Amino acid sequence: MIKERYKEEYEEGSDLLWPSDKEDKITRQFYKDLSNLSIKINYGKKKKLRFFEQVVRIIKGKGWG
């Protein structure tokens, strides 16, 4: 069953425009990709931070600084 875009009207005067199945699928994929990218970016930042923390620990452990 493929839904086309349709408009839903309410008594209060508000109207909602619902996406078609194709638009909904594309939107969901976009947000899924965006979420995955965000996770990868955050992981990369944590990995770099851990590296710098290790460098600082090595320096402090040898008495530098």
C-alpha cells in the first residue's frame, strides 16, 4: 500500500500535511545517516582526547612539566 501525500484538516483550524511513503522513507534514511555520522564524529573526538590524555600522563609520569 503506497500512500500519497495528503492533508488532514482539524476543527480547531490547524492543517497537517503528511508525507508520501517515498518522502517518509527518504526522510527516515536521512536522519539515520545523520545519526550515524554524529556517532562517528563523537567517537573520533573521544579517541583523540584519549590520545592526548595518554601523552599528558606519560609526560607527568616522567616528571616533565
